[in-house]
Amino acid sequence: MKAELKRLADRAAAEGLLDVAYANVDSPFGPLLLARTPRGLVKLSLPNYDAGEALEELAARISPRVLEAPARLDDARRQLELYFEGRLHEFDLPLDWRLSKGFRRRALRAIDRIPYGRTRSYTDIARSAGNERAVRAAGTACGANPIPIVVPCHRVLRSGGALGGYGGGLQMKQALLEMEGVLGERE
């Protein structure tokens, strides 16, 4: 069955019929849904999100040509596995930013630049995105992050060092920060 699925995905891609490839990936927190376009990784859906809804969103916002094609996500899956093992500190994946626009995209790009082992405040992110008074909008950008973990919104904390929110839940945010050894630390 896997060979047949791979053959179909390869054929769809060769014929220009595969716009979004997706795969399910195990993580220490539960199953993740990964999706990529020819441009790069476009979606990482956390365990507490409905994978079916994520696929529907991709079909509506990008293309209805969505196909399970795990081989197209091998590099992302491998890098996530290494990250969760503590052996990868910087993802090297092409990203497709099309699910965010304007200030949100600028905020997410600022978040993407936060190094492993460091945190920033929502105020820092708002300033980096071009509007230091847009602290709530920076928080909204974190909450709407279509590629969490890879675009590390878990590294964004409240100004006083409190965790703030996280799409995967505060336990997951805390665990990711502990794994990186930086809980509560900021430059």
C-alpha cells in the first residue's frame, strides 16, 4: 500500500497535480500533521488540533490538490525527530509563508530568527515586526502561527517572563522551553 501511495504521489507531482503534500508524524507530544508545497513547509498542526480541519484549510486556502505523500516530507520529519532528541538546534527547511500576511507575517519572520536557547518578549516581536505598540497583535501572530516548533513561537514570553499562551497548550510550551534549557531566560 505504501508503494502504491508513493507511486500515486510521484505521478501526481510529475503531472503538476500535487500542490500540497502532507504526512502524519509522531512526536513526544502526540501526532503532528506536516504539509508542504513546492515552495516549502506550509503547515505544522499540533496534536490538539484536528488534522481534518487542517487539511480542509489547506484545500480552501492553497489548493484542493492535497495528497498524503510522506516521502515529500522526509527531511522535515527527520529534522523534527533530531530536534526532539536535542540534537538539532536550527531547522534548515524552506518555508512557505503564504498562510500569513502583513504584520503577522513580519512577526512570524521575527520569531523565526529567535535562536535556539533564547527567548523574546511579545514586545520584542512587535518591535521587530515594525510596530512596538502592537504587542497584542504579536501575540495573535503567535497564536495563528501555521508552522509552530519550526517557527518557534514557544520562545516568545510575556515581558515579565511568564509563559503567555501557546497553541499546543502551556504544558507543551514549558516542555519545549525546558528541552531547550532556557525556561524563563532572556537576553
